[in-house]
Amino acid sequence: PGVKIQSPISDYLATLVSQNSKDNPGANAAYIPELAAVNSDQIGACITTVDGYVYGAGATSVEFSIQSVSKPFVYALAIEEHGLDWVLKRVDVEPSGEAFNELSLDGEQLPKNPMINAGAMTTHSLIGEGKYSVDERFEHIRKGLSAFAGRDLGVDEGSYKSEIATAFRNFSIAYMLRNYGAIKGDPGDVVKGYTRQCAIRLTAEDLAQMGATLANGGKQPVTGVQVVSPETVRQVLSVMTTCGMYNEAGHWVCEVGFPGKSGVSGCVLGVLPGNLGMATFSPRLDVAGNSVRGVRMYKQIAKEMVLHMMLPP
Ligand code: GLN
């Protein structure tokens, strides 16, 4: 367990990656200069099963910044810290139907869900709210995500600096959130902490491990650490199912049929409960901000391997 192995599954992934590597439409995220410069030919897919076996093909050990795929994990940490009922009073769970970087508040002026930036910045602010400094909050999050991955994760300072220098839109959203009372601390600190959270650096192999921890009821399959409770996982995967792929969440769930979460660095996390965590990496995005070839590989594997959760056994 924990080591990449050769098998018919890795052969399948090699075919999947090679079939999908040819046509490469879309564009790298342009609003974060560091991401715009990433080599867009890279493509990889990795799977970790709930018993810790790792299968991968292509660029599975290339490091990238986690970006929005941090959102479900920090949501999990917030629920563990405060309990679900309390967290639900601060961030709603309705799909927004809008882009990830819209303000998207509900009738009570709560962010609509924790998978969009408004909800994720609020969730970030809930970690040690009123108690932690910016650095302490970030360290708690970094350690928490590391426990999901089963190894100590670092930060891509270049990506942080590049994004924070141009994060005008997230600053605007955070100040609006502060105006509506959704966040309580200094909005600038929340954006800085959230942006550093998005700059946590990892590989597709790490991300598949994080997904496998969710698939395994919150228990890291290789280290054996119970990172979060099964009830927390239930909440996180439910929200990932309805909101993880932004305004493409509906198409995703119909065609892929299990929870997913994308990040603007080109990574996509997939979780098949009780079975496996999966991660793809391919930097070019569609208009919704999801990796084009990543989504394509998930659609293909879901169909060919019959993974859709709503199919009868
Ligand atoms: N750091 C990015 C942002 O806040 C994350 C967005 C994403 O991955 N969709 O804009």
C-alpha cells in the first residue's frame, strides 16, 4: 500500500491518458500569472483504492497548487471543529448555478455553498475563528490537508505571491462578505490565508490519497489515521456532488455520477465512496474553470468502468 503498482488498472489508466493526450483544447487559468505559465501538455491520472493501492499514468508526480480542491477538505476541518449544525448557520449548501467567483449569497446573506470562493473564504475564516492568528489558521489547515494526503504538504510561495498580487476580485468578495456579516475578522487576512491555502502544493498521487481518505469514511488508507468522522465525510461528499464542479455540476453528476471537485490549476478530484479516490491533472480549463481533459477522462472512465453511483448493481 502507498506505492504505485503495475496492474491491468495501471495499463487501463495509461491507455486513458494516452487517448486523451492528443486533443488539448481550453486555456490555462489566465488570471493567476503563475498558472498561465504552466506547461499545458502535461496530463496524468491516478487512483488510490480504500485499501491503499495506488495506480497511475502520465504526470502523477508533477507538483501543482491545489487551488479550489482545498475547499472540501477545509470544509471538513471546519465541521470537525464546530459541528455541522453550527457550520450550516454560516455557509449554506445550495448549488449557486453561478461561476465560482461570484458573490452568490442566499436569502439570509449566507454564501450559497462552501465550494465557491465566497463560501470557501467563509469556511476558511471559521477555522479557529476569534482564536487563531492568520499563520496559526493556515498551519492548522496545512496540517489537516497533510493528514488527508498521508504526507507533509508544502506551499508554492510563487503561486501565492502571483495570485495575491492580482486577487482584486477575491478581496472584493471578502469585503462584501464582511459587510453582510458572513465573515467576522479582517477581510484582507481572510483573502491572504485563503490564497495561501489554495497554494498548497501536491501531486496527483497526493490528491488521489486525499480522495481515498474521503472514500474510506475519513480514514487515511495508508497511515490508518482517522482524519475526520464518517458523518463529516457524508456532508462533504454530498456538497461536492451538487456543487463541486461549479456551474457544470449538473452535467458532471449525470455523466460521471460520483462526487468531484476541480481547481483552476487543472486538477480534478473524484471520490467513489467505499472504493477509491481519483485525481487528474491537465492545466487547460473550460469556461466553467474545470480541466477539459480531466473532465473528459472522468466521463470516459465512469462509462467504461461503470462507476456511476446511480446505476443499479
Ligand atoms: N485560488 C483560486 C481563486 O480563489 C481558486 C479558484 C479555483 O480553483 N476555482 O480564484
